[in-house]
Amino acid sequence: MSNNLQDRKTYKVVFTGVMAAMVFVATYLRIPFFGSKLSFGNVFCILSGLLFGPTWGGLAAAFGSGIYDLVGGYDFIQALITFASKGAMAWVCAKISQTYKNEPKENNVRIAIGSAAGAITYILLYMLKTFVYQHFVYGLTLSGTWAAMLSKLPASCINGAAAIILAPIIYKAVSPAIKLLGGDKIRA
């Protein structure tokens, strides 16, 4: 294996691990809000996708959020659902926002649309999880299930809006430094 290829693998693992740790810690930064919580975890999930692309950014978001659930006392199934949905959020964001070879520079519109699509993806998946748990696991009626979903929707939308606004700003601030440290080797 060439040294360059080894370096690339090392960068991928290290940056993904560091970003997963940042997602984990950011998820602890939360504010109670009408029976739910506002969290900075989604901001860092979107940031993961913007910085490291669909695969590695998705893994960082998935592992950081999934481990948070396990440490936070959620059962394995819920942690697995979080792993998949947060990974999907970063993956969708990255797939839409990444710069393509024929583009001379980063496309800010694509970054904004990717961030919004990632946040919306997560909100939809979270609402689906809420529906399934409330109706099929907890046995609520359909009206009770919809009420539970609607009670979680405002905080989810605010978390999504914060991610759409803050992640691109943070991305623009830190991406030059990440590139200097070798983070650009992850997307390649």
C-alpha cells in the first residue's frame, strides 16, 4: 500500500472520529423547549456532511449521535434509528452540497440547499420514528399519535433552521483550516 493511500486512510479515520466526538458533545448542548429540546447536534451533523462528504461526514454524524443515545440511556433500537437518521441527514446534505469537478469553486447556493435538504430529511425521519413509536409501540390512537408528532414538530423545525443557518457559517469559517490540516483528503 502506498504511503499516500495510508495517509488518506489515516486522515479519514482521524477526522471522522474527531467530528463524531464534536457531534456527541454538541448534542449535549440543549435547551428544553415545549416538551422537546433544542440541540446543537443537528448543526454539527450538517457540518459533518459539508466538511467530509456523504460517506465520512455521514459516518461522523451517525456515530456521534448514536453513541450519544447509548450513553444517554436510550435503548439500542432507538440508538440505531438515530444512527441511521442522523447519518442520512449528513449524507443528503453532502450529496447535494458537494462541489463537482466541473465547478471552479464552491457553490454557496448548493451548500444552502444541501443544508436545508439534510435538515428536512432528518425532520421527516424523526416524525416517522415518532409516529411508529407512538402508534405501534406505545399504542396511542391515531389522534394521540398526531398530537405527539405535532408537539415535537416546532422544536424539530427550530433545530433544523439553526442547522441550516449555522452549519454553513461554521463551514465557511473552518474549512480553510481543515484543508490545511489535510481534511480535503477525506472528500477525494
